[in-house]
Amino acid sequence: MDRTTLSASLQGRNNLQFPAALRTQIEQEAGLTDEEIDILRLRARGMSAVQISMTLGEWCSVRTVERRIRKIKDKIIAMLAE
């Protein structure tokens, strides 16, 4: 997947589903925190923000998950801009 395709796919609603090899590269190069990596992986499995929130427990509300998804997308876009 080239940078243009990847960037376009990030414009969708909380879409963070990438091939495993690309996801691994993103995890290594985008400067994601451990929590962001957990959310990225759960989202990649097709889980909604509500499902992710329930999986992560009480400390992580749906709103927090949605905010972190936006931060993940921002970090990926910044990585692409380099």
C-alpha cells in the first residue's frame, strides 16, 4: 500500500484496518504509546469504540477511545509526511 492510498484510507471514519505487515511498521515508526498500540490492534480486528472501551475496562471510556483513535491517525499522518 503506497502513502497516498494509506493516507486516503485514514480519512474514513476511525478506519485503522491495515495488512499485518504494514500495521507492524506503523507500530514501530509512528511513535505510538502502548495504549495506542492496543487500541490500534483491537480496531484492526474490527472492534468498535464501544467494544474497545468494554475490553480495556472502566479506565477507558468510549470518548477516550475515540480521542485516542484520532491521535493514532494524526501520528500515522505525521509519519507519512516525513
